[in-house]
Amino acid sequence: MCALYPDLMNIYADRGNLLVLERRCQWRGIAFSVSSVGLGEPLDPESADLFYIGGGQDRDQRLCALDMAEVKRAALHEIARRDGTILAVCGGYQLLGHSYQLGGEELPGAGLVDLVTIRAEGPRLIGNVAIEVELDPGDRRILAGFENHGGRTHLGAGTEPLGRVLAGHGNNGSDGFEGVRARGVIGTYLHGPLLPKNIWFADWLIERALGLVDPLRPLDDELEAAAHADARRAAGV
């Protein structure tokens, strides 16, 4: 696994997401290692099975946006072309698109997916959130978490959202969608962190990143199931 800007884009307990993936691999005897790539460092598109971008404050997000556009853009597009797996949360999600309009400044995006984000007037979109997703045909499930974002993200025509909002605000508080999915590129505003509350999604990411056909061996997930149920209750779903 490769984490982009872990020292800057780590405002929403993103380390918890990495720990969940690490432990669930280790418990199954799957070797796991984490590398990191920071500002100014080249990104090797073949260096990992799964790439992760967390969330950050405006100042740090600005630095990362410029670096992604100038240093890492080609590598990120190569990962997407080979159907690699990229998970981006909150601020990282906003940088997947064409641009992020932040006041009078327009930050460049990586251009991996057709979306734009605008810091709009009005209150931040904050609260517990739950969405319905269908990552595999016919298998609808619930992702639950917490959102806290001032940006409003708008998907381009034909761009697939990650899921349908059941509770909360989602991408922009108006269109009823949350996140984005373009094959293996996934962006979402759900954090808190995301994976400890949605352990089935962590396993799905591992399966996809490794190209597994058969599902992973089940684990004793009593506590994880309780965490998911609690997140859903908090969202009223």
C-alpha cells in the first residue's frame, strides 16, 4: 500500500484506515507493507496494489494539489489506466477532479474523474451520513460515517457516484449522491475514519487490490459489526 502525503493529509484519523487494512491482511496471513510519497517525490505507479489519499486543511491541501498536478499526475493516470485501486477521502477526494475553487483561487486537480468542487457560501456540510452502494452487481450495502466539508462537489454528466444518500448531505447537499467511482478510483467524503466502521468495504478493497476472484476468509467481526451498527444508528439508518 502507498499513502500519498501522510504527514499533510491526515486530519481525519486517516491512520485508522491504514491500520484496518494492515491488520485484516495480517490476520489472514497476507503480507502487508506501507510506503509513503510526499511533496516533490515521484510516484511509482507500480509500487503498490492500493493507493490512499486522506484529508487535510486548506493550507496543506493547496500544497498537495499543486504537487499532484505537477509531479504525480502522470503516475496517477497510469494507475487508473491499469485498473489499479485508489481510495481518496474528503480533501483527497476533492483533488481527484478537474479543480477545486477555493474562494478566488482555483486549485488544480489530478483530472482522474470528471468532477469539480467549489467552496460555496453557506454552512459546512457536517454530520453523520449513510449511503447505499452497489460495488458489485446486485450486492447493495450501506456505508456509514461522518462528513465535514465546506466544498460542494459536482459530478460531470455520466460520472458514477459512489452511492445514494440515505442520510446526511453527500457531495453537495442537493443532488442526493455521495462520492465518485470510476472503476478502481474511489472518492468519498465519509471519514471518522471510514474503514473501521465499514469492515466489509475494507475487505472489498483488499480483494480488488489483489485481484482476488474468491472472497477473503471470514474473520470474527463481532466488534466490527457493532461499530458499523452504531454508525448507522448515529445516521438514523
